[in-house]
Amino acid sequence: MTFEYKVVPAPTRGRKARGVKTPADRFARALEDAINDLAADGWEYLRTDTLPAEQRQGLTGRTTVYQNMLVFRRAVETEAKVEDIVATAPAPAVEPRAPRPVVPADMPTAEPSSVPSPETSTGNTLDTLIAEELAAARAPRLPSAGAAQEAPATPVKAPAVGGAKNEVAAE
């Protein structure tokens, strides 16, 4: 089973509530609310970690502060295994084949090996077409010898000197 994780900052202040008097109880209430809010979305509380974080102090100074983080997790639906899909998939419908034409015995026929069928033809199968496309896509693209000369350079237009303001703005 795989999990996804979510990390949120732990509350830093307590939350006022009816019947909650002491600062420790207020802080516990804030922590409880944070955990319950995420549990409603399917997240399971895992642990709390205290991690160092570097912060700026002044213009050029840095200092390390420690942040308390709440770690949650929930199970992720994984892709079904191929065996499960094959076992639960309905059997494909079998289409009836067209009857073979009756050929008179005295009619000459071509040898089966000389007539390519769609299944044995090398240029018509889907696998062959896919293999050719993949080979073309994976082949390195090398520029031709005159590729740099073929690409036209984009001319840079300089503003007209002494022209009217409308002409310069139009360019």
C-alpha cells in the first residue's frame, strides 16, 4: 500500500473556546482542531517533527529557527494489477467470420506463400508502423551542412533619422 503525505505547520498560539481556561488547554485545543480538520479530509495524523529552517536576519545575516510541523498521511489508490484486470474483464465478443468462397477444383490458384496476406505483410501491420515511428523519433537529428546558411538572418531595422515621429512609431 502506498501513501501520500502532507506536512503543515503546527499552531503557535492557543485557541479560545468555551470551558478552556489555561494556556496549555488553549494550545491543545488549537492542535486538536488542526488535526480534526485534516482528518475530515481523510488525512491520518502520523507525527510531529521539529525541523531547522534558515531565515534572514537583517540585511545580510542569517539565523536558524526551528519549526514544528505536523505530518499526515493517507492511502493512495494504486493502479490495479494486470492480473486483476484480466481476471475481472469480460470475455471479448467473438464476431462470426464470413464464409470462405467456394473455389472450383479446376480453377488455378496461386501458391499461398507467393500472395502476402494482411497478417504477414511487412508494411501493413500496426506493429511495424509503430516500430518505424519510434525508430524515426529516436534517431538523432543532425543539422545539414548548409543549415546555418539556409536560416535567414532577421534584419534589425534602425529608426529613420530625421524622419517624422509618425514614421518612427510605425516601424
